[in-house]
Amino acid sequence: MDYVDDVEAVVNYLKKDPYLFGHSLGGIVVQKYAERRNPAKLFLVDSGTCKALTQRLDFQTIIKGMAEKGVYVEKGELVSMTSDIEKIRSFLFSEDLVEEWVLRDYIQKHGWESKQAAMESGHTPVDPDKIKCPVYIIGKESGFSTGMPTNQWLAEYYHAREVKLSEPMGHCFMKEKNWEVYARIIERWLLEKPN
């Protein structure tokens, strides 16, 4: 995974173990990095799941649910993603917590590489025994594309130090009106002294 090499290059430049955050596909990237070399703390923010957890999912149900929300997959490849604002809202955000201009901005900036990378992220193996740093998880109670408790599964897989699961919460909750609620939780975790 090239992104992991990019993270490692930045960490080498910094010359100290950072606190690493990963959202969505970035969550897989930092999990793979932590498998290689543990950061001081690892924060998984509505993260993608590794292969061991993805194998628990019923892909036919997921693909059908994604199609209902305007995301079309064939043979494991993302074919297209809607630009329908209401479908994007229901897929990635909490219904009443996001402004329309945020949705339009999201549609404009979300590139093909991001979409395809998201499709590939669940196929990445990660060895939980190699991750020794404190792990913190924040996200939805049910996975944004799966409807399954993938954040809870991650918490169990990595023996997370602390977990905050919420509803209503969109996958892109940092763009929602109540983002400060989650920012305060993350701030508290950042300030917590590592053991």
C-alpha cells in the first residue's frame, strides 16, 4: 500500500512517534503503518476495516444497500457514484446535521481515486498482535455502507483503550453541524497521558 510508505516517510522526517489518525480508507492506512511500527497513539475515525473483519460481512446485502443509495459496484469494482444530493446525504451524513453547501462541496471534491480506494480497503490484512500502541475508536454504531457494527468489531480486534460510538452520526461527521461534540472527545484522548 503506497499510502503506508507515505506515512512512514513523514514519520521518519518528524523523528518521533506521532499520534496517528485515520478516517475511512485512511484508517486502513494507519492500521497498516501501526502493524509495521507503532505510533504513540492510534485513532481510528469511522475507519475502514481490515480483511479479517470484512470477511464477516454479507457482500450481496451490502452491494444492494449501496445501490439503493446511488453507489454501484460490479465484480468488486466501483462503477459509479451518484451526484444526487439526497442520496449522498443518506449514504455519508446524518440526515439533519449537514448543510446543502457541504454536500455540494463534497460531491465536487470526492475524486475517483478515493472511491476506488474505498472499494479496495477491506481486502487489506492487518495483524492485530503487532499493534501494541493505545487504540482509540470513534464512529457510527453501524458501518456507513454495511449497516454492521464494524467500529465495535475494530474495537474488539485491537482491544481499544476507549471507544465512542454514536447515532445519529454520518461517516463524514466532521462536516456535520455537531462536529464539536466529537472534537472534544478526540481532544480529551489527545491530552490523556500514555501509560
